[in-house]
Amino acid sequence: MTHLELENLASEYLEGQLDVVRRVQVEEHLRDCGACRELISDLQHAMELCQAAEDLEPAPWLIAKIMRATVGERKPTLREQLATFFRPATQPRLAYAVAMAIFSFSIIVNAAGLNLRKLTLADLNPRTWFYQANRTGHLLYARVEKFYYDLRVVYEIESRLRQLRSEPSKQEQEAPKPEAPPGGTTDRKAPGDTQLASVQGLMTTAASSIGAVTRMVAKGRSPSP
Amino acid sequence: MDHDPELVKRCLAGDNSAWEDLLQNHTRKIYSLCYRFTGRRSEAEDLTQEVFIKIFQTLKTFDAAQGAFPTWLARVARNHLVDHYRRTKKDRVTSSLEDELGSLEEKPSPTVEPVAQVESREHKELLQQALDRLSPDLREAVILRDLQDLDYDEIAQVLGVPEGTVKSRINRGRLELARVIKRMEGMRGPAKAGGRS
């Protein structure tokens, strides 16, 4: 047996897998060949090192990580996807947002004067929206102004003020200026007393008017002048 | 191990606990295989995860009639490791052993003396460095035979080569490994080299 033949049979010899004839040939060669004995010894040492090596212990989190990467990240079912999609709908925040959106939309539609039941192509033009909003704004202002001037109390106050303004000029025009006696007194009422009485009457009328307006507003009617 | 086909069936039926059982049974083996191939702990962990993801995706292709589950698992792992080896060939420094001696995660035996423990660690480091110096073909044959304890026919199934080729590779691998170990022990010093039985 040559060195090369022994080298080729070395593993099988050490594992006891050679038949008797081959094994005897190997052993005869080993008896006479120191180099091959050393080779077999080295080989045996290497195999012992391998067999002594235990399995390595993986990090404790590795199995959990693999589970997450496989089962944990599986594709969700259609039902789960739908549940995820509609989950925000159950939150109160969405209800607030929707309510605010509807409120804002209704304000815009009202300001633009759009009739949603009879929507035309022209209604979709922003220029029309601006025109309608401007018109609605002016109409609203005019209506408020009219309401204000139609109020009985305002009417009364204004008329009294007009009266107050006109009284001194009438008195000056109608009554001749008496010559004041030197050092004497007059029994005529002072203009300040007349004005005080007028303002007191005005205050009484205003109070009654406010009461009347409050009652009318409560009944939902517009006040008449 | 005998329960593997049943666990596979349950896995395919959507039983996650069965998949976890399979992982518990085989992760250690696959991790060791990956570590012996790469010599790096972090790389071995990544590879182990990739192997099991592949296993999970191709579990329905497992046929118990064609071989045992561990053999199929080892074949998938080996193919993945070979792919990985080819992919990272340019980046790899063959002689590197990234992790420190103490990072080898073998379970320490509580009864082992500290001196014997250090010696054991040195032997494991020596073995890993020697394995790293083998060519991939020889390394995988030696690992599957001497570290994973697979039979010749199982190794032939895993590697997809005839049994004669397997025997030849294992023998050449062991001889090469023995030469490398002897050289390394000689470089470390006669005292340590002389310590072997």
C-alpha cells in the first residue's frame, strides 16, 4: 500500500468502515511508516476536536425575531384590513371634523347663494360665488340696518332728539325777548327744566319700547314702526 | 424529531405554535451550521433568520417521503450558505474571526474547571479558525459530518452529490483540517501542542 492509498482510506479506517483485508493492509503500512502514523494521529486529533465541539447556542431573542419576521408580519386578512381602514370612523374626532366640514360648507353655500337642488353650470363659476356672496352681504347689511331703524325705541329717541334740537330755535323765534328788569326775577321756567322733563319722558318710552321689542323677538315677529 | 412531519402539517394549516416548536427544535442546529460556515456571530444570526424565512415560505414543498425534515432543512440552509458565500466572496477576508474568544456562545458547563474552560475555548477557537481556512466544498462536508453528525447518505442528499464524492470530500477535508490545526498549534507554542492526547 502506498502513502497516497493510505491517505485516501484514512477517514474510513478511523471510522471503522473498511473491510478486513483493507484494514490489515493499512495497519501493516502504519507499522512500517512513521509519517503515515503521524498523519493518522493528526487526523484523529482533528476529528476529536470536531466531535468535542458542541452546538452553539444562539442569542435568546433570535427565535422571537424569526417569529416576527415570519408569522408576525403575515399579510392581514381582508376583514382585518377593513377594520383597520374604518377604525378612525369610530373616533369622536372624526365626527367633530365632519360636523365642522358640513357647517363650513353650508355657510359657503349660503353665502354664495347656491341652490343645491337646482345647481347650474354657472353656479360652479367662482366669479358667480363672489358676486353672490357680495350681494348676500349687502342685502344682509341692508336688512339689519332697516331692522335697526324700524325699532320703536330708536324711532322715539330720534324723534325726541329732533324735537330737542328744534325747541330752542322755535322759542327764540316765537317769543319776543323780554327786557329783564334791572335786579328783578322772572317766574318763567328755565330751559333746563323743560329738557329734563323731556329726557325723563324719553327714558320711560325707551323702557316700554325695549320691553315691547323683547316680547316681539321672543314671539318671532318683526317690530312695526 | 419524529414529530417534525406532524408539526409541518400543522404549520401548513396555519398553526403558529407548531412553527414555533419547529424553530425551538432546529434553530440551534442551523445557527451552529451558519456560524461554522461564517465564523461570525452577527452574520450567523442574520443567515439563520434568512434560512428560516426561506423554510417558512417553502414549507409546502417539503415531502416527508423524500427524506427527513432535518435533512431537508440542512439542504435549504446549505444552499443558502453557498449563495451567501458566492455573494460576499469579494468582501470577505478569509482569515478573519470577528468575534472575540469570549463571544463564542457555547453553554459553559458548570462543573468545568476554569483552566479546563479556557483550554476548551482555545480548542474551539482553533477549530473555527482552521475551518475558515478550508475551501467551501471541503468545509461544508466536514461540518455536516463531524459537527452536524449527518450520515453519508444524508450529506449526499444535502449536497446533491453522490455518496462517493461525499466520502472523498470528507476525507480530504479532514486531512486538510488536521494539517491546518497542526500548523496552528505549532505556531502557538510547543507547550500547547504537546498538551494533546
